[in-house]
Amino acid sequence: MAVLGVCAVVVLVALDATIVGTVLPKVATELGGIALYAWVGTGYLLSSVIMIPIFGRLGDLYGRKTFILVSIGVVALGSILCGISQSMPQLIGARSLQGIGGGMMIATAFAAPADLFPDALRRVKWQALISTAFAVASGVGPLIGGAVTEAINWRAAFFVTPLMAIVAFALLWVYFPRLTPVHTSRPRIDWLGGALLAVAVGAPMAALELGFGEVSRPLLAGVLALVGAVAIAVLIPYEGRVTSPMLPLQVLKTRESRLLNLVGLMMGSVMFTLMYYGPLLLQVEVGMTPSQAGGILAPLVACIPIGSVINGRLFPRQSQPQRLMMLGAIVLAVGCFGIMTLERGSATWFAVVAFSISGLGLGFIVPNLTLFMQMIADRRDVGVASALIQTTRTLGSAIGTAAVGIIIARTSVLTGVKIGMVIAVLFCIATVALSSQIRMKNARM
């Protein structure tokens, strides 16, 4: 029953992400803010990436149930504010609030299975159920977003998430156990480390968008980039000295953990470029309606958990499970290349196949990133290790969203997405090379 509560949260995350993807092109047209299109995603990801490592660590110290319940409320409130927004800046602010809740939710939900199932082989089997829940929600989400937008309006689509939030909150309140870590002494919260971490990941992202966006502010961008660099320079030695650091540096002490986070950075960029700009490409350039674009995006997000389920079946039989990530990267590269060739007049079946192959490839990569990090980390740091890989993935998503958005603003949707897909293919090739250097042993071996 506790796993069902986690499944409900995963469904909420999937709906929150996929419904918005098919709604945003209509929103940007109505509110007249296509130049700010990228900021809707960047604002969400920026606030998420700041929250994930902080609440991953707080969950390790105080347990996860309270934080995950609060995150559901914040996401629901942000979605309601999105639905009543009257301008793009208001929408960006509401999505940024959702990102705060989303970051809390990701940090706690993805670490929860490690609390419930310490054994990695048992955990990978239960994760198949979570993946199935994500598959259903992800497949239905784009269709709901497109259908509600066409039948009523785009505002109504934002009120689907709060309804699911009620279900998720009730399940977790009743069934999720309150697992509180046992400490020999009262844990101290590293507030300064948390603030430095927030600035270190947030300032460079804001600098990227402000420095190269359609309305650029190079001076402010330069100041933010400098502030971010100083924060990183102070953070690393400071966290090495604190007793209970917000970012325990031991989670990055192994070569495998560093390589995994580098792969996570690249795969986050590829995944969110597909999910965020795929609907824009299909509607603006291929000429589809929101519901049609949602129907084609659905195979992408539905095939991610399908690939994850297959990965879960193959995982126990692999003496070197990192090969599964290499396979996923090759499949993902094929799908991205297919999407790169889409243009007006392209066959619908071809678009469905290209997005489906991409989703299948991601299904072999995304769950293994989290699982491998949990296997490498000490038991006491499993939450922050899980949060770290989610942070790098989210940071990659934010960088990818901002970069492709900048290219689109300065050229066109077709050119921007095509360049984004070229970069995605290169990232897949790099992932194959890096994964071959990761030495992971199956827990059974």
C-alpha cells in the first residue's frame, strides 16, 4: 500500500509534466508571449533543481512523509494559479511555485523505494509497478491536455492536476509509513550549505537565459554567472568541513558516481527537449492540433516506463548492468534522428514511431541512473544520492530547455528543434562512451 502511495505521486508528476506540454503552445499564442515560452519551463526547472538536493538531504535527516505531503499541496496550488494567470509573467511565476513543490516531490518520492526496499533486486521489481503507473498517467496526460484545451480552454487543463493531488494526498496520508531516521545526536541543518547550493545551481541557469535570450541583459547575466562561480568555490570546501553537510561530498567520491551524474546531466537535457519542444514542433511546423500532438507525444512518455519494465526484467540477469544504459542510449539516438527529420507533410505513423523509440531508449537509462546511485551510496546518504542524480537531470533539463528556447527565439521553431535533436544524438553517443567506463556489479553477483 505504501508503494501505491508512491505510485499516486508518480502519476501526479507525470500529469503535471505531460498535460502542460500540449497546452503551452496555445497559452503562448493567447497570452502573446512566445518570446517567454522557454521561461515557463526554465522557471519550473530552475526552482525544482534548487529544491531537490535540499529536500533530499532533509528527508535523510527527518524522514520523507511530511515533505512529500507538503509538496503535493504546493504543486496543486501552483497549478490553480497557472489556470487563472492573465499574462505570461504570472504563468511563469505560478509554474516556478509548482517547481518548488515538484522539487520537494521528486527528492522524496524517488528516494522512498530505497527506504521501503533496501535490497536492490527487490526494489527493481517493485519499481516496475511504479513504472506502470507512470505509463498510464503519461499516456493519458497529453491526450487529456489536448482534449480539454480544445473542448473547453487551456485554463481548464491546469485543474486536472489538483484533482489528482487530492487522491495522492489521501493515499499517502493513510498508508505511507512515517519512517524517521535514528540519530545518535540531534541533527543540525546546514542552512548555509543549502543557501550556497541554491545559488550555485540557480544563478548560472538564470545567467544563461538572461545572457542569450531574445531580450538579453548581458551585464546582469555576467553578474549572476560570477555569483554562481563564487558560490561553487565556497560551497565545496565548506561542505567538506561541516559535520552534517547539505551536500555530502562522499556521494561523489567514486568515479562511477561522477560519470553517472554527467550522464544524468545529458539525458535530462535530451528528455526535456523532447517532451517540451516536441508538441511545439508538431503543432507549429507539422501542422497538428493540440489533441493530435498530444496523441503523438503520448507514445514517448508511455514507452519510457515500458522500457523501464523491460530493464527491470533484464537487470537481474546482467553481470554488468551498465550495458543496459548503453543499449538505451543507442535506441534513443535512433529515435532522436527520426524526430530530427520531421517537417510539414510528414506521415503521422513515422512521428509516432520516432517518439516511441525515443521513449523506449529513455526507459533503459532513467531508472538505472537512480538505482546505480543508490547502490553506490552509503545507506545514510541514499536520499541525498538519489536527489543528486535527480538534480543533475533537472539541471540538464533546464539547460536544454533554455538553450533550445534561445535558438528558437533567434531563428525558428524548426531550426531550433533540429539543432536540439543533433545535440541529443551527440549526447547519446557520449552516453554510450561514458557508460562503457562505469563498472557496476549486479547485487546478486
